[in-house]
Amino acid sequence: MVTITIRDVPQDVRDELASRAAGSGRSLQEYLAAALREIAARPSLESAVVEVRRRARGLPELEVGDVLADLAADRR
């Protein structure tokens, strides 16, 4: 494990985070460590866009008329 120090956090932000931590039954350190794990588990916006573009390359081109016809058929 490593230690991370975050400087210059406004008091009201610290107080809100401490309140949320207490409300979840965790210490501020436990609460923030869990939040950091969640952030690290999510892909970055850039990598998500790259993945969407990669997947889209394998899809067939759609014509507007075909999409509208499919939508109309679903409404019937």
C-alpha cells in the first residue's frame, strides 16, 4: 500500500466527505480509499471513446430510412 496526500482541500469539502463517510459507517480514509478504487476501476473517457470507435468499425453502415422504418415497425 502507498500513502497519498492531497493538499489544499477546502474545509467545507473535507467536512462533506467526512459526513458522507460517517453516514456510510466508514472512516474518512476508508471512504476515500473506496472512492479511489471505484475511480480507478472505471475506464477513462479517452479509453472508452477508443473502445466505442473500435467496436463501431465492425458494425454495418446504417441508412436513415432503414432506421426510421425499424422505429415505425416497433411502434405498431
